[in-house]
Amino acid sequence: MNKKYLFILIILMLYPLSTHAKFVKYISIGTTRATLRSEGGKSDWGQFVGLGLEYSPSSSLLFVIETAYATKKVTLENKSWPSSWYPPFSNVSIGDVPIDGSYFELCAKVGYSIPLINNQATIKLYIGPAFSVQLRYIGDFRLHTEFQLDPDEIGKYKFDYLRIDSEGSTNTSINPIIGAIISYKALGLEARYARSYTKRNYMLDLSINDKLDCFYFLLHYAF
């Protein structure tokens, strides 16, 4: 190809990047709604606070890095577990198990922006991975009662969950995310779904092997 035409092609390819490229910082607050994939459970509203950096190399393409603090709340109702660490010699505890925790989250988004209302508003569609690290539990066993087992039930009773030593361990997961943001000037509304790729091996000191999925409903402010 003639060098002159090659130079013109490169200029045309870079032109949208030089005229539209921009960085936008934003804060986001909102709520979460989590559920266990297999067990389900009774969901409650959690909290979310995040800080993000959005880079738009063109008028339509966008890349985002976001860090956040989130809480996720689910209660498993009327479940059973051993009252001691030795199931063959244990009675049974029955009650509610709160799967409540706080998390540090780091996510990356790749998306496409569609202008609306004479470029005053936009809708942004994105996908990406999110890395979630549980910081601590924020719930405790509640409404549980210990029952004596009959002699012929001891060692044979079928518990919902067994107890394990989880001290010093952390729950981490990788969650593919998909979402949409509708923004007008500095304000935006986001709906996101994170589908967990990694199982939680335990919750509190119970061996609950399940995946924790989550919906997010967020308000953005760009600055």
C-alpha cells in the first residue's frame, strides 16, 4: 500500500480516539439483593458503596475499573446442624442460619454507550469479571433450639449442614457480571447481575457448599 494512503488510514483510525477520549470518575451507592444458587433462602437488602474510573477511548466504547464495599444478606430458614463437633454423638440444633457478610469487590467492565436525547443522556451496556473477597460475617445464628435425639437416632440423624473449622479462612469468588446504566449528565442509575463462578465452601462454621449470586441497584454521581 502506498505510504501516503497508509498514513491517511492511520489518521482516520486515530481521529475518533483523539476527539472523544475521556476519563470520568464516579461514586456509586445503592443496595444488593443476594441469593444462594441451590438453597435459595430469604433475601434481605444489603448496602453498596463504590468508586469507579471510566475511560472512553471513543464516543461508544468504554472501559471501567471499580472498587467497592458491599454487604450481602440471605437467611436459610429452619435448618438443622449438629449441636457439637462430633455428629455421631451429637444432638441437633434447628433454626435460622444467616448468610450475612461484608465484601471487598473489584470489577472490570467493558461496554458500549448509546446516546439518547440529543446526546444529553446515554444508556451503557457492559459485561466483565468481578473479584469478591469476604471481609467478615455480619450475622449470627438466631432463633435456634437444641433438641435431644432418641438413642436410635444418634449417629443416624440426617443434618442439613455439618460443622467445620473455618477460622482463618476467607471466601473469595470470581463473578461474571452483566449490567446497564442509564445516565443523564452527572447522574446515573445502574442495574447489575453477578452470577458466581466459585462456590462458597462454608458459611460461619457450617459446610454450606453453594454459589452466592447477587443483584445490584445503584445510583451514580460523576465528578
